[in-house]
Amino acid sequence: MHAPVILLLFFSFVPLVHCNHSKRWKRTAKVVGHSFYEFFQFQPILDPTHGRVTYVDEHAAKALNLTFAHEDTFILRAEDKSVWTTGRPSVRLMSKKQFTEHVAIFDVRHMPQGCGTWPAIWETAEDGWPEKGELDILGVNDVSPNAATLHTTPGCTMPADRTMLGTAKQDDCNWQVNFNAGCGVAMTTNKSYGPDFNRNGGGWFAVHRTSSFIRVWFWPRHSSRVPHEVSCATDQQRVNPDNWGTPQADFPSNPGCDLKSKFGPNNIIINLTLCGDWAGNTFNANGCSGTCVDLVDNHPEAFTKAYFDIASINVYE
């Protein structure tokens, strides 16, 4: 992730939708359990956000038990057993396929929490970043609520008046403005991120991207308002986000931002970094004591809850 960008989603009232009803968007990827290893590739690279981590390859991830798959469970974690002075081992995954117009539903039971953690589910194209745009979904250092954010090249500003549940933090998406803060939208529930998210059993994040808009939703686990085709996404061959109600975040193409020219084919990326350009710089301001580097190097026990538990990802095109 290239900036303090967070992607948040919330709920709105929508009627339940029968799972067998035909919809416009057709599923092209169902990622559950062991199929995460097929859909994603491991990226054992230097962290571009300068985190205190060592991203490992698939073989090392399995050997260190940093990834684990079983039936409808996929775990991605940071190492939490040993002292490391060269970067705590962690994992960064990137989808093998790129996506343009699509719908994606992420069923997440648990996300990494704790001081120094910077978990990310996001979409971008690394080549020539940010020429093809960036969409972020998750935050940092247990700070809630979550936020959804776009990062673009200059010349992309969102209108002040938008139909969404969340609250705009900044309208200019230009990565060069305000230290690459992006045009973020803060969600309306603390259950969308961190400890509150995990205590509630997680929830569903959903993204709908077209040339006309990018929208993001979030529904907490146990919500009576989550659309049936979202909560049973693994059974859905087609979905229709038009029936999902008002999104948490809405980023419309407009005279101040032509989304078609600002966004190109993007990969889906899931990673967990520690400290780095964002979590490290806001470490003490977010209520964490000491230094981020010392915590990561010398206190493995601080990262026992630094893991993703993802039930499924479903992509529709």
C-alpha cells in the first residue's frame, strides 16, 4: 500500500435477495481455502512502504506457518515466535489476474490488530504507480473506523456532495497532496476495523468499480441488513450491486475526475506490513508506547493477533 489509505464499507437497509436470482455481474473467480494459492502469487520483495518486515515466498510462508488453508479458511499472519532484527517475516500476496470493471466481495472474519500493524486489502497496478490508480480498504494501528480511499495522479477531485453513508476526509485524490493522503471516506461504524471488527466476528467488504464510479460497502457480521447475495456470495453465480443500498463510500466520475483515464487494470493485493511510512510515523500519536522498531524486533508476543482469517473472495465481471 502506498499511502495512509483505508477502505471502509458500511451497511444500509436493503431487502434480502434470493441466492438463485439471475444478476448482471457474473462470477469469474471464487477464492476459498486452498484456492488462495492458485489465485494469488507470493511477493518476496522489499517492502515499498519501508516496513519492518521481510516478505517471504510461498515455501517459507508455509514452513513458518505464516499462511494456512483449510476448507473455507485462509490465514495470513506475521511471525510471532522469535526475535528478529532484520525485519519480522510476513506475507504479501498479489492476484495473478488484473481487473478493470468488476465487483468484489471479501468475507473477512479477522484482520491483523495491534500496535505497529498495517494490514491492507487494496487494488492497484504496481507498474508505474500511481498511473493506473489505487483503491484502499484497510487501516493502521487499531485506529477505527475504517476508511476507503483513492490515490491517483493529479487532476482527480471528488464532488463535495455525494450519495454515501461515510464522511469525506479529503476530496482531492492526487497522491502529491497532503503527503499522499488520498481522497478518503471514513466509515460510520467502529466495527469496520481493528479490535471492534474482530470482536464482532468480522464482516463483508464489497467493491463495485465501473468507468462511471467506484463504490465501497461494509456490513458487520450478524447484521440483518447485509444482502443475501453478499452473505452467501460463495453460492452466487451473479450479483447486482444496484440492490445493495447506499454505499459507505462513493467515488463518482465527474468533471473534476475522469475515472476511466485515472484507473487502469489493477491487481488485488493483500499484505501485512509493520511500522513503515504510515504505521511507524503515527505509532505514538495512535496511543502506542516506545518505538515501533523495538516492538517489532523484540516483542513477538505483540503480534499473536496480527493475522487475517479470510473466508472467501468472490469476483464478478
